[in-house]
Amino acid sequence: MLCAIAYGASDFAAGVGGRRSDPSAVTVLAQPWSLVAAIGTALVMQPAAPTGAALLWGAISGIGTAVGTLALYRGLTVARMSVVAPVSAVLAAALPALVGIVTGDRLSWLGWAGIVIVLPAIALVSRNEDPADKDKPSGLVEAVVAGAGFALLFIGLDRAGTDGGSWPLAAGQAVGVVLLGAAALWLRPRRDAWRAAVWPAVITGVLGGAANLLFVAATGAGQLAVVAVITSLYPAITIVLARVVLSERWSRTQAAGLVVAAAGVAAITLG
């Protein structure tokens, strides 16, 4: 759950910063800080040398980071948030859970019940009911690509394991830095946006880096099917922060999603 909190807080910081500058500038500048967090943790903890396979899976997770972030950014910008946000979030939970089950995860009936409850809750919490969305493209393609990208991030980090500490994560974040840097040449944020994006990017990157480290630790101690589903509740944290800090109102759908999500997390924890 700490991982979901960190991811949700990171997204909130990115959203607030993006309003004041440019979302793509915040995303590009935030990625190196996640890399610094991973390298710094590895240097402090001094784990065993990672295997080639672990580094490869780590690098693959970085591809997921870049693809998921770019697709989500494009979807939320040009398409319907009411489609992009819930579909991408549910896929980011469901695909790793499926991989976890296929590779041997075993849950009690209460744990299964919690997962069944949480998946629709993710969609409810993520849903944006802005009337302005009605005239935009559905964004289903962007949503699927974003969800698959974040699922690849979760699966890659899980398969990399914890024996090499955060070195595989560092490899992935390095790949993300390169890919997002190249994307910046394509997205071309406004020149004045870069300076305004610096501090939001620092906060976003540090929180995102902490979330990645917590995810690695969680998959080392638990099952991917459970960790991925609970982690994908991060949109709930974002909307709670928006309510507390920005006084944004919740829709009835989002409020219902929060209640259902709490019940699902409780069932998974007890199971």
C-alpha cells in the first residue's frame, strides 16, 4: 500500500506541476531523479552483483515506464480521460496479476475476493466525468498501450527479483531516461515550461523513485498478483490529495470507488 501511496503522490505532484508548466517537461525532468534514487539505494545497500538476466528484466521494465508514461500523457491530453484513466489502470493491475497466477501465485478465497472487488474499484476511482470529454476521441488505443506499458514495468521488476538490490531498477530507469529524452525532441515542450517544471519534477521523480523501490521490495516479500493490484490503486491516492490540497470535489462514482477499494484491500490483507 505504501507503494500505491508513493505513486499516487508522484502523479499528484506531476499533475500540479504540469498545470503550471508542461506535463511532458515535468515527465522528462522527473525521470533522472528516479534513476538517482535507484543508484543511490544500490550504493548504500551494497547488494550482490546482479545477474545478466536481472539487468535485462530491469531494462525491459524501463521500456514499460517510457511507453506507459508517453501513452498515458497523450491519452489524457487528446482523448477522453473517462476512458484512458480507468482502462489503463485496470490493465496495469490485471495483466501482472494474470502473469503472477500463471507463474505460480496462490491466494486464499478471501484474497481472490479482494482482487475481484479491487479491479472494478480501480476503474471507478479513475473515472473522470468531465462533460468536455464527450467531443474528444475515445483514446482506447492510448489507454491499452499505457496499461500494457505499466504492466510491463511491474512484470519486469518482479522478474528481475531482489537479489541484485536496486541495480536492475537502475538499469530500467536509465533506459527510461534515454527514451523519454528522445521523446522530448518529439513533444517539444514550450521553452518557458522547462524552468517552471524543475521543482515539480524533482518531487515527482523522488516520489516515483521511492515507489519503484517499494514495489521491488513488495514483490520480493509477496506475490505479484497481490502487489500489482494494490499498487494500481494509486489513482485513489491522487484524488484524495486533490480533495485535501486543492479542494477538488469527488464524483459519486469516485466516492463509491474509494469505498469499494477499501473493502477490497481489507479482504486481500486478511486473505
